[in-house]
Amino acid sequence: MDNAVKFTDVPGIVELAVECIAEKTGIRTLRFTVKDTGMGIEKSFLPHLFEVFTQEDSSSTNRYGGSGLSLAAAKGIVELMEGSISAESVKNVGSTFTVTIPLEYTGKEEAAAEQQEEAGSLAGKRVLIAEDIPLNAEIVMEFLAMEDVQCEHAENGQIALEMFEKSPLYYYDSILMDLRMPMMDGLDATRHIRSLDREDAKTVPIIALTANAAESDVQQTKEAGMNMHMAKPTDAAALYATLKRFIQASPKLENRPEGMQTVQGPSGEVEPEQI
């Protein structure tokens, strides 16, 4: 939707349509269609539209901004939700993007709402994402943006460590840590963070978010001082629930930086746990 508006000049038109195209017990398949009368896309470029770091016309970057990641990230998110995304376009006429996603619905909306209310909100929380692959980081940040989480990205463990060291006490509410990264991997970064001489270093929730899902990997993350091990790809609901759980369990500190939210929870360290 954002791209449709960005690439459609006044007095162009952008339309959004949502419809239920299939339904069975517990599942409704929704189709989202975004149609615009914008600048359009050459037919020869359409097969490359969802590839990472691709843009049809590099000169458009100067005018509209962007890195060529948004459509690749959107495709990744849709596929994680077991859906599909497609595009049709005519140059200088307009484009139509279609997203089809199956969604659970039977009685679970109320339960999810109650669970979210009980668990609290992630809005305004600050999460440091240590991830060396830009697309992976983009997908996670898109997930968290849906909950109004403030995200900061570190390209490797060394940068994540430096960002944490330079931050005010209790600046980060949680850290999502990949394992395999250049310069410094997630295990070493976690060990260094836990050894820092500052109050929040022992209690900040550090969650492994990694493709390394063997039992030995889970054990290594626990021994390094991480609170939990989550295997990629993860779904948004599981990520939200995990962050809420561990952020709420972190101790409250009265002298957090001004304007930052705090959460009430039991004092003391969060015990490491695995899924």
C-alpha cells in the first residue's frame, strides 16, 4: 500500500479491496488487492520484482528513496504466513498487487484479544536486533512494527555489544540475537553482554532467533546466558508472546532514561528457558 501511494502522483488513484474467497472450519482465506494508476512496471522486470536489492530504475531511488528490500520483505512475511503475493503492471498505466492469506478465526480472535490484554502491550518497547542478513532483519522489524515496537539493528554481534555498552541503563527492553554472524557471533556477544559491569546486563532478555535449531545449539544458547531459543522462521504471534513474557519478567528500575516506559515485574534475574 505504501509503495502504491509513493509511486502514484496526484491526481492518481489508489484502491484497496479485501474479500473472503474461501472458508472452512477455523480458516478463512482473505485476498487483499491494491490497485493504483501510478508509474507502472516494465513487463520484463516483473519476474525480478520480489528479489532482494532490486529496483527497476535506480534513478527513482533519488526521488522516492528505498533500498529495494520492501517487496522482498513483504514476500517473506506473506510466505511465512503460508500465503502468496503476485503483481500485474503496465508501464505508465498502473499496477495491481494481490496478497492471499489463510487466517484462523473460529473463537480464537476473542481468546487472542484476552491473552494480549493480559500479557500487556509491546508498544513503545525498544528491541535490539542482531542479524547480519538484511532481509531477515527487515522481516523481523516489519513484524515488530505492527506492534509499535521501536527497533534498532546491529549487523553483527560486535556492533550489538558496542550498541548495548554505549546505551543508557535499561535502554533496551530485549535483544533478538542471531547465532552465526561475522566479526562476533551471537554466543560470544551474549557472553560479553552478560559480563558487563552494569545492572541491566544480567537481566535484559536475550532471545536467540536463529536457523540453528539442533539440540546442541539450544544448549549452547542456554550456556551463553540467553533466555530462550527460537528457530527461524518464526511466526509473529510466537515472537510477540515471547517478547511480552520476558520483558514483563524483567525488573523495574525507577531511574530509566526520561520518557522511557517501564514494566512491573519480579526482581532478580530471568531464568534461562528453552522451547
